[in-house]
Amino acid sequence: MIANFFKLISKLVLPKIIVIGIDIQDRHLIAVANSRTDNKNGIMASGVYELSDDAIDNGELKKSETFKKSVRDFLEKIPKSRFGNASERIFILSIPPHHLYTETAFFPLMSEPELNEAVHLKIETSLPWPIDQAYVDWLIMPVSGQKQIGVFIAAISRQVLNEYLKIFLEEKWMVGACEFHMLSLSKFINPNYFKSFLFALIDEDGIEFSVFSGGKILTHYLQNVLPNEEIHKILENKVNNLINYIKGSFGISVERVFIFDKINSDYVLTNIEEKTGIPAQALTPSPHLDPRLFIAQGASLRSYGAVESSLNLLPPEFGGRYRENLFLKTLNLWFKIFSVFGFTLIIAFAAASGFLWSQQSFFAKENAGLNSLFEKQLANAAPLIKKAEYFNKVSAVIKSVSFRSASGAKLLIVKNEAEKNGLSFIDAHLAEPRRISVSLLAPTRESALEFEKALKSNKGFSDVNIPVAELSPEQNLNIHITFSL
């Protein structure tokens, strides 16, 4: 019950993240919406949309309306949140290899500031466009047992990418990252099972190759295929060359070859295994998923966080993580938290107050009823109470008479014993409850001791003692004895 309540509160306060992977192609726009809940992924919606022949040409957006309409149509397919605007939709763009530049470069061991400077120098001299006309990202790669640093560099033309980003800015759609197809497809391969693997994508653009190790991309290559060339020959030769290149440059052995064929070309995987000695298999992530959705779904699986851990060609001027003002977002989050919990406390206080008021009313009625009943019973019991008081008085008198009778009998014994031994009885009084003090005059010490002895021998007395100081005179002794009844 409590767990369900807090789960409901979290749904109200924390937005539901929906990551939308967009696979951009010349003739198609393919989208997959992935829900991120409790570290689990679930496809909420998917779609393949035909684009007009003049919408995208060789990767360049020419007519934005067709593209924009396809995205809008897809957003309509995503189920609405039960809490209205309690969901965040984040787009991950996966772009084709057109106008994409990638390079693997090696540098001698150096400090981080020196490496940054060396990489920027390399980018300025290697890009096919001026550096101020490109969006660039790079990451450091492991080089086993060699005294050098590997760096993978990726860049895209600003002019080309800006045409796409302009649509998202106009529609206020949040873009989280921009990557290319091979990065999207690699997310289907668990790095815990295969530490290093080679990926080949066969489509109308040719064959794209990439090698990954430890979750990082080591190299990327696009091989164009002419109409008269045999795809399987190019595939086998390039796979073999890349495996040897990675082994020689990075000291890393490729464990598996994955092939995703989008045009259903005729080739035999066993030929690759025979030539390279490395197992090869076709990419089949899910038997229930349309293969056309693979790239878009891979993009929707991209991890996201405040610190970018993989390549991202999104321009820096987008403002960092998802083009958001994190300070305002944090304030908004805390405002929601305080609002929801404040409202919850008010409801709880109102419910508790209502309950206490109803209980007070109930007990007040109960108390009034009991008072009335008690007054009736008290009136009925008045004669009995008077009788009880009478009997208590009689009992007290009886006890007093009984005590006095017993005390008189004992005093009579004391008086008789005193007269036997020649003592004169002077006074007697009640010293404390059940004890009597007696004053006597003894003619001699011997008579006083005989009197004491006589009382001690009587079982009706206890604690009979004459103070020693009173026995010091020889004659005419004033003695005082206290004894218990």
C-alpha cells in the first residue's frame, strides 16, 4: 500500500522519459519511441514513413515539410501520459554516412592539454571542410602494450546537420544526441559477451564497417560498391583487412563479426569464418521486430546523462545536456516535489482532523450516555450506600469494643501480677496501635524483676522489657513497661 502510494507520487513528480530514435535516410524516416522506466526499456511506438523523392537528397534535407510532418505523425502514435505533460520526449538522431567524416589517429604519449592541442591541430588539417563549418567530437581509445594514444575523430558538415536541427528548434523538440548508424546498431551487442567485435552494415549506400572494443568505437569505414562489383568479395576482403589492422594497431583481437544486411544480398557467412578464422553471424536482435527499425531502436537505446560518455555530434551551442537549462529544471523539479508533498500533507491533515473530530463527537456522545446511566444507578444505589455507611460505623464500633475488651483483660492481668509482687499501679495508656505503656512503683529491685519475669512467662504479652536505667535504684523504683497485645 505504502509502496504503491510513493510510486504514484514519483510518477507525479518525476517525468517519464521517452527516448525517440530517428533513423534518417534519403527515402524513409524511421522512428522508435522507447520508454525508460525503472531501468527498463519498452517500445511504446514505431513507424516507417515514406518521404518524397525531393525531400532528402544524398543525406541533405531539401524540403523540411515532409520530414516535419512525418515526425508529427509519429508523435501522435505515442500513448498519452495519464498525468498530462508528465513525460519528456528526447530525440536521438541517427544520420547516414553522407557528409560524415571519421578518422582513427595515433599520437605519442602526452599530457591531456597537449593531447587536446594535438587533436585540434589534426582536425584542422584533416577535415574536408573548414573547422568552423563542421561539428566535431572525438574520444580516446585503448592501445594495448604500445606507447601511443589512439583517438577516434568524427565530424559532420554544419550546413547539412543544421537543416535538420532547425526543425527541432522550431517545434521545440528536445534533441539529446546526434550519432551515425554504426553507433546505433552497436547497442544491440552486449559488451559483456563480446569485448571486441566487427560490425558490417550493407545498404544502398555501400558497406559500412566499424570495430568496437570495450564499448568504444575504434574505426569506421564506408566502402562504396559499384554495380558490377561482387558484395561478398568486398565484404570478405575488407573484414579480413580490418581484423589485421586492429590487431596490429591496437593489439586487440576481434572476437566476432556481425553483419546487418538491409538489401538481402546473397553471401555466405561461412566464407568469412573460413577466411578470417573468426565466427560471423547476422544481426537479429528480436524475431518480432521489423529489421527496418533496427537503427532507430538502437538510437533509442542510447544512454544519457549529464556527462557525455560516447560520441555526440550535437553542436555545443545547443546548451549542453538536451538543450535544457538545468538550473531552471532543478527548480521546477523541487517546486513539483514541494507542491505534491504539501498537497499530500494537507490532505492527510484534513483526513486526520476529520477522523479526530468524528471520534471526539462519538466519545462525547458515549460519555454523555454513561453519565446519564451513572446518575440513574447512583440514585438507585443511594439506599444501599446509606446501609453500607451504617454497617461501616457499626463495624468500627465493634472493632473498638473488641480492642478495648482485649486491652482491659490484659491490663487486669498486669494489675494482678503487680499486686502479687507488691507493686503499685500508677497509670496505663495506649502508646501506639496494639501497644500499651504502663507506669508502676516497685518497692524493691527484686520485686520489679519478679514482675517482669511473670509478664514474660505469660503468652499473652510480648516485647516486655524494663529499661535498665530504671532498675538502678535499690528501693522505690519508678518503672515503665511497654508491651504488645
